[in-house]
Amino acid sequence: MKAYVLDRYGKGQALRLADLPDPVIGDRDVLVAIQATGLNPLDNKIRDGAFKPFLRYKPPFVLGHDFAGKVVAVGAGVRGFKVGDAVHGRPRDGRIGTFATRIAVDAADVAKVPANLSMAEAAALPLVALTAWQALVEIANVRAGQKVLIHAGSGGVGTMAIQLAKHLGATVATTTSATNADLVRGLGADVVIDYRTQDFSEQLAGYDVVLASLDAKTLEKSLKVLKPGGRLISLAGPPDAAFARQQGLNPVMGLVMRLLSAGIRRKAKRVGVTYSFLFMRADGDQLARFDALVEQGAIRPVIDRTFPFTQLNAALDHVDSGRAKGKVVVDVA
């Protein structure tokens, strides 16, 4: 198979296109011929070495966290999937590698592609859909009548989170640039804050949930808009002890995580707010539940641009630019 390999960690390090053996599947795996892969800031952060202490991938390895394609083989213990099925998913940590023409993935991490989506649209969903679901449904339990602030609303996670929060019945505010205001309003945002000219912490108050994916300053200012009993959920850190347990890190790293998040947790507690760090996990059942909303027309994928497989490094550079609206997708087929 063809695959893009990271030979060494480094900021902006280019991936090498290589010929590799086809993956070997286990009893619980499906082998997928990938037709499209979605790109995420997480890919660039891993490439740059930002997650080396937590995600211990040893170069050379294949990057990539989103795929859509056709099942070409199934393990002996797999039920619910067969050869020829159109599927998509986010492989679990330790088994990533969607920048390739094939991947072996645990069947528990896979869902069938919604009938109304192309492969490119299906590849744009898994990581961002699961992130939005785990933040708003699993952690925050967003309910009708609540108020939710979603930072960076025009990004991959933001475009999914706005639509999901609106579907759950929340009033949704988001931060973005003025050029993206029509996009986020079209996705359901009720209040749009231009981060270049407006201070969201002076404009908003009494919110139940904030989903933050930006810098530490924005994270701390987000406490001001939350009411007592509210939830601050961060996708950018600092990580906490719960994250250390989720990743199976040793007690020393658990202590480090606790210390890293001590400041924001203390400030949150002072104003009666709960702080959580979310590093999303693979979950095919949750993805299937999200897909049901896509099939109903309640949520739609948002794709900024599609690149050919031969230009995958250029696609990563585009993600790095921070200018993408929604997801960047690579056409592997």
C-alpha cells in the first residue's frame, strides 16, 4: 500500500510517501481501503512533537486520524460489518494511520457511512463529530434552554459543535472573524462575536457551557461568562489527572497533569465552575448516533478544501495556516 510516513518529529516536518506492506487484521478488525482522509490540527501537533510525552509513537510511523472507505476484509470475530460496506471512523490511539491507502482498524471504532454523504464528507466527520458529542452530550449534558459558548466556531470542531448544540436546544454563541459570521449563523449560531473587534467576556454572561480550543488567556477569560455550576471544557489544555488516567499514564505523569491544570482548576472552583480537559476517544457507536443526525439533515459536514493524495503535505500546511473553514480533506482514491 501507499502511505505517508513521519520519519522524525519536527515542526513542519514533511511526510514521506512510501510503499508499505498491507496491514494484517486481527479477529476484531476490519481492513478498509481508504478513499478519503480528514486532516486535523492534532495531526500537525503530533508531527511537531507536542504530544510525545503522552502519545508515544515511535518514528517512522503513519499519521492520520480520520478515514472513509470500503471494507475489503473482516476478522473472524467481527459482527455487523461485511466486505463492501462503506465505513468511516477515527482509529483509536496507538492504531492511527489514515494517511494511507489501507488501514486495519478495530470494528468498535467504525460506523457505516450515512447514505446521503460522499466519501469526502464522511471522512470530514469522525474526529470532530466525536469531539463535539463527547463535550456537549457526554460531559456537559447540554439541554434545551441552556446557553453554550463555542470558541473558534468556523473550525472543524466548532462547525460540528454549533450544529449539535443547536439541535440539543441550546442558545449558541460563538467567536470567529467577521468574514466567517455568515457561515456560523448558517450553522445555527444565535450570537456571533468578532474576536478581532469584540471582547467576548464583556459581551456574554450567564452561560452554562463553554467549549474552548484556544490559548490559556482565552480559557481563563471564559470563566467570566459562565454562571455558577457551569462547565468549562478545554480541547487545548492544560491536561488534568482524568486525562492521565484515560491514557494509562504512570502516577508521576498523573501528578504532572494535576499540577499543570492546578491553576485553571483553582480559578474555576473559586467561581463555582467545573473545569474539564477533553482528549476525544474513538467510539463507533457514538459516531453512529451522530451519523443519524446527519442522515436526518440536522447536521451537515463542512469542508473547506479537498486536496489530492499527492499533495497531502500541502494539505497539512493549509491546516497549519489556521485559515480553514471546517475540515480539510484529502482524496486518497
